[in-house]
Amino acid sequence: MDTYRVARLPARLRGFALPDTSKSPEDYVEAGDYLVLEERARYPTPDTDYARLLVPKLGALDTWVCTRWRTQRYATLVSQERAPAMARLSFANESVAILEERVFALLWAFVDYRYDVNRAYYPWALPGVRVPLAPPRLNNCCAFVEALLVKAFSEAHGAAFSWDMRRHRQMMIASTEDYFSPVTAAVESGMALVAPSADVPPHPWTLIQGWRSQWGSGHTFLVVDFHARTDKVLVVESNLAYGLDGVGYRGLGNLRDVGLLPPADWWTRNEVWTWRRICSTYPFRRQAWLKIKARAGR
């Protein structure tokens, strides 16, 4: 009996025309099982493995995905006697990911917030740690990201999701031992996967810790979406710059002015930053791909 080589993706991955994440990305490959057409181990460097997958619902029918970066694995390759079902699936492990619509709904709590770099008050309590609660409705970039993500994941997973003072201190970058500790906290807590590199275009719902200098002018923010053709990134953050005084979408405005959902044509707006600009502004950065599913398909 014939055997098939199958790639099992626990989360959606970016597809590429070539086995190289520095090249222009194609569409996304949703979580699920896919037939492997070709494998490239330790290519183009020993840090990465790639597989070319048959994905019928993509226009190109096949695409390359990065299956490993160093010790982080994004897919499991197995041999089996039956070919996988050729369909896009939801997350293979439904207990892992949270719904995008719930994350957007939680943004409502931040509509009236203003930015204050030194004072941060949370709209709700967090599990395993005592945080100051609003009012006043003031926060900074780190507190916003922590409040939103920990609330969303703990609400979805209950006691299965663990958060404590150590994780809170990581979100606050309280130690000089790890200047990218918000990314570390998101990955170690199970909320995210570490990205293959700092330069690869972000997934929808990516946490980024960036620094303008080493180590000064740091900023923690979320990329809600990336538009490959225009290189535009939709950023939601707490900031006192780029048209914001509180929580909102970079270049577009505060939530209290533009609403919880971004404009449908956000990538056409001149004020929206490109990924190239993000990279040049924050030359020291790391990113974590958050486990969020059932996206709206912007």
C-alpha cells in the first residue's frame, strides 16, 4: 500500500513561492493536514526546514511553508497510508486558539483610555497577579497588550491558562536580562509561536517588541493584519503619537474616534505604515505569532 507524507499544521502559516521567508509571501495556509510534495531540511540555512504543500484552495495550488526555525516547530511531518483531506480546516487543536471576534469585542473596554507612560490601570483583574484597576482610564503600551491578551486567553481556557507575577514582570520588561520579554511571555504561556525571524512579514495578530535604539525608546504593540501587495501593516496599540492619545490604530485614530473595527480599506490609507517602515523604525525587534483563529478575512 502506498504511503503519503503529510504535514500537520496546528496554526495557520504564511505560504511562500520559494523556500525562503525573506521572499514575498503568498496567501495563508490554514491549520490542518496537507499532502507534502517536497521537503527541504536545513535550507537555506541550518536554522530552517521547509515543505512544499498541496493546497487546492490557493490559486497556485501549492506553496512552501517554514516547518521549523531552530528549536521552534510550526508543523509535524508524518507518513500515513491515507492522503489527507484536501480542505482548509479550523485549528487542529481547538483548545489552543481564541476567536478573533472576541479580541475585537474586548477592545471596547479601552475606548476611553488615554496614554500615560508612567501610570497604567487595567479594565479588569488578571489571573495570578494583582494589577491596579481603572479608573482612572490610563495605560501604556505594555499594560494594554497584557490586559487584552491575558483577558482573552484566560477567559477562553480558564484554569488551563496560567499567568503569574513572573509573566506580568516579563510584559513590563522589568529585567535587563531579556529586552524582548513580552514576546517571551506570550510564547512561554502558550499564547503564541515565536516567529522564524525578526524580518519575516508578520502574521495577522502578531505581538512585536521593538526598540528604536539598543536599548532605548521601546514599544510593545500588536499587528492586526498585514497586506502583502502594499506592504501595509495594521497596528493597534496604546500610544501618544501617530494620531493617537490612548488605544487605537496607528495612523487611523483612537478607538473612540474610529470604532473597534478598522476601515475595510485600511491598506489604501497613506497614514498606515508599511512593514519596511516598522523595521527601519524599530531595528531591534522580535515578534510572536498569536494563536487567534476564525479571522474576518480582511
